[in-house]
Amino acid sequence: MDHVIKKILPQILVTHQKYFRSLGGCYYLSSKTVLSNMALLLKSGDKEDCIPENNDPFRLLLDSNLIHKKSITKCHSLTLHNGSILPNMEHFSKNKSHYEEFIEWIDKPDFDIKSEKFKTLISGMLENLHLISGEHLVNIINRLCLNGEKTKQVECLVAKLDQKCCENSRKWDKSIYIAAAWSFFQLKSYSAFNLQKKMVMDLAGVVKQMSSQELIMYLVILKQFRRFPRKINKADIEIRLNEVLDNVSIEDLGLACLAFFECNEAVQNTELVGRLVERLLIDANSTDEKTVGSMLKLFRRSSTDSGNFAKQVLDIQPRLCDLVHRWNPKVLIQLIAVGSNILFFHHATIERVARKILTCLNEARLKDLERLAMAIAISCHQSPSGNSFWDGLEKELTTVERQNEIYQYPNAFISLVSYAIIANRYLEQLLRIALNPDFVEIAKNFSDQSSYNSTKRELLLVNCSLNIEMPGYDGPRLCTNDAQTFEKLYRKPIPSVEKGNNFTNHEAFLLLLLDTVRKILGEKNSASLVYLQPHFVTPDIVFKMDGHDEKNTVMSYGNCKVQRFALIGGSRNMYSRFSDHPMGPLSMKIRQIETMGYRVIVIPWFEFLKRSKSDRLALISHRIRLKINDRKI
């Protein structure tokens, strides 16, 4: 069976509506669609439901969203394989109802929506809406969707239809209700939301009884309201989607994922996330970019807990790495970011994405460049493409065309500059923009008015890093008042056993390290927890080997006869998954503390916590002796 028209159940296919049409009360679907519909066509061998391609009455256009309506009216009859005759859409009884007259007129090849005849038909429809069944109301809305042209009369008709459908909805079954709401959803140029809102709330309790296509339509309609109402049980939606997943095309799954994402929801069911990932990995090569991007967005949002996530997410970057060349920058950035929350970075994928973005830097959005900068900096990715990215970035973002975007999204720009510093790249022209007093004021106002509250901390990081690693920089700087205010805003109290026991995992780890170091050094040479720089978000253990008062040497710079040590506790979130190499922020901290004149000792959590108390003492003693003798650990 090659290209055919096949009869399908009376339901609307969400992503492929341009490939089906109603004729004589039946619905037909063409195999001239994307590959995902081929399986649907080939499931049944019943030739009675098929029409040969040469008898296709629809003349489907694959490159357009509109169906050629003229060919329907020119076809007087159509013979199926079993010899039965499809009824002619123009064949009506002599005593036509207002509905029949309306449908007959709108299906004419020379139909004119601005004609007096059509205005008269609309007036008759408005007066007799109470006589029209739910199925006919849906059919009228679908015809208006196909036409697409907007007039005051049609707008009035749509408003009345919306009102009438709301009144009649209590009499409808679930299928008609969803079909009507979906039809109004297609009228995007009209503000007809009443039935859609009502449907979302009324059917919230029957999600588990919805068919696969009804569930997808429900989610797509829900997406436009940007939230899941309290009445909706999100777990029911996840359960039902998991049950019908095998019957849904990859494009429809992309719509479902986008609905969750646009409503700011994550999928809590890790089994469902895993199955969605598997479907994407199978169909990514044959589906469109929008579907891939929508699914990756949801996978990133649903994988924020590094201890509880679908393990299939770890396969995304390695499996899709070879498809990087096919996708646009927006999709590539989602691919890069999908594992960032669970501390997983695939360097081969980062390299290919960086190489691809370099060829279209001027097309990439600022926030997309910021996310790629984050992946390169946090993962400590080193390559010629990575180095070229930073050089190209400075050149691109200093162009006149980029300035409006930079001032419109100051948070993304400052994050990007801070990531460059984490990667030990000081882009002077970008630093001058970021620390310009006018830009700082804009960034502060943006931070105060938005939910993103890290902008001030990142400004502090940029300013303090310049003090340590770029003393010769002569451009704008953060004023003293702002620097002090930002430090107080983000500075947490130093943990202490005497102050309580409600510690984070990292604080508890630091206190264990501190206790161990004190046992090794003894009372005369005590160690303490200190914030060595205002922009450091965690304190570190500092001590010296000559027994003098710690406060006299903690913040001094330059050469000093006293051997000063800084012991950094490397917590779990400072290392990437499947790697014992520090991530970017920890690498920057080590680099900067060494620049300040300290001998740095790093104790990773995976080396310390798994040992007995005696072995912990031996480990730290050995590391201190190595550092005293300037040996590489």
C-alpha cells in the first residue's frame, strides 16, 4: 500500500490535522504525512477503509497548513474498494436548515466571506444556534478555522458560538466537549477562551478516561493558560500519559512535554521520563527540531534532583551527539543543558555544539550563548573550539547590534561574563560593559524585579576576581557600597558545632574536616573556618605552620615566610558525575587561593567520607606533608 487515503475514527489528530478531512460523516487520513503516521496506516490490512491515491478528493498539500477545499466540491461521488458510494457534500435536502445552507455556502469554490449572502447566513445562524447540535457546532467552527479570514460578522458568530457551547457543554459527552474546545483553540485570531477554560476545569476529574489524542488536545489547550489549576491532579495526567504513550506519535509527545514546560511543571514520574527519553532517542532522527527541543526542555526541568532522576537522561547527549549538525542553536543549547542539573557533561557533545555555534554566533540569542558558556566553564572543557568560542564571543557581543539585547537581558550577560572568569578568560571589553555604573544600576533593578536573584552575587564575583587575578585592569569597578551590600546579602554564617546541629551536607563535611585537622595540628596550631574572599560562597579551613596568631596572616598577600595553608572540602556538587575532576567553580577557587599565596589542599568527599577515623587522619596528614614539601598531590 503506497499513497492512499484511509478512513479513521471520528477524532481529530493534533499534530497532523492538515492531512485529514471530513467527508460524508467520515474522517480520512493520508499516508502522505510524516513517517510517524505510516505506522497508523499500516496497522490494519482492511482495504475497505482505504481509497486509492488517484481518487484522492482532497489534493493534500504537504507544504501548507490549508486544505484545498475546491477539490471536495468538484467530486460528485467516490467509489470505495467494497463498491459503496461516499455521499456528495453538496447533496442536501430541498428544505435546507440554516446549518446546511451555511456549510454548503462556505464549501463553495467561489466562497466570499465578505459577501452579503454570507452575512445573511450568519444572521440566520445566530438566530437559530439553539437548534444546532454539538457535532454541528464543532463542524461550523472547523469550517471557520479553514477559512482563516477575520471579519466583524464572523467575530460575532465565534463569540456567540463560544457562549452557546458553554451553555450546551453540560449535555455533551467527553469527546464532543474536547473536540469543541480544540476547534476554538484553532481560531487563534479570536479571543474565544470561555469554553476552553470551562473544559479544562470540567474534565480535570476524568483525565484517566481520556483517549491518547484527547489527552494531548487537553494538554495543548491547558498550555495556553500557563499553569495547572489546583483542581487538576498532575499525577493523574502523568499516569494516563504513561499508559497511552505507545499510541502517541513523537510529535504529539513533544506537544505534551511543551505543555508541562510552559506551565512551569516538571514530571515527577521517573518511569514516564525514562520512557519519553527512549522514544526521543529512537525517533530523533526523523522528527522535527521543535519536538526535540520541547522534549529536552522538560527532561532538564524534570532532572533537578541528582539523587532521583530517570537514568535514561544520561544517555541523551552520547546518543544524540551525532545529530548536532542537523539542529538549530536553540535545540543545541537544550541538548547541552539537559544534564547540567545532575552534573553530567558529555565533552564530545560540548565540542561539537561549540563548533556548530561558532559558525552562527550572530544567529544565537544571548541567553543561548550564556548557557553554552556555562557548560564549557562548569565542565572545565578544554579544546581549540572552546578557546575560539571565548574569542568569538567577545567580538560578537561588542557589536552595536548586540547592545540592545545586552541591556534588555543584563542577568544573562553578567552570568556569561562570570562564566568566562570561571574558565579563566577575562574578556576585557565585556568586563567594561558589565561593570559600567549605568549597566550595574540596570542589572540591580532587573534583579530586584525578577525571580533571578544571582545577578548581584555574580557582579561581586567579577569584581573580586579582578582584584586577585587582574590587578592591572583599569576599567570600571563595582563601587564599595555595592560590594559590601552584595557580600552581606549572600554571606552565610560560618557553621559551628556550638551554634547547633542543623547543618547542610557541605557544612557537616567541613566540620568533620576541621575536627580532623585540629587533631593533627594540636592546640598550639589551631585551624579555623574562614571566608577567604567576599565572593566565595563557602568557607575554607586555614592554618599555618609556625604557631602565630591566625588573624595576622589570613588576608595578607605576596611573599610571606609563614607557610599558609587552605584546606578546601570538595563536596559532591563540586564534581561532575562519573569524574573525580573538580568542576569550574572549584577549579577557579583553587586557582585564586593559590594566587593569594596559600598552599591549597583539596580533600574530595569521595576520598574522605568512606574512610574510618584513623584513615581520615592518615589521609590529611599525608596531604599536608606533601604540600609542605611542595609535592604535587
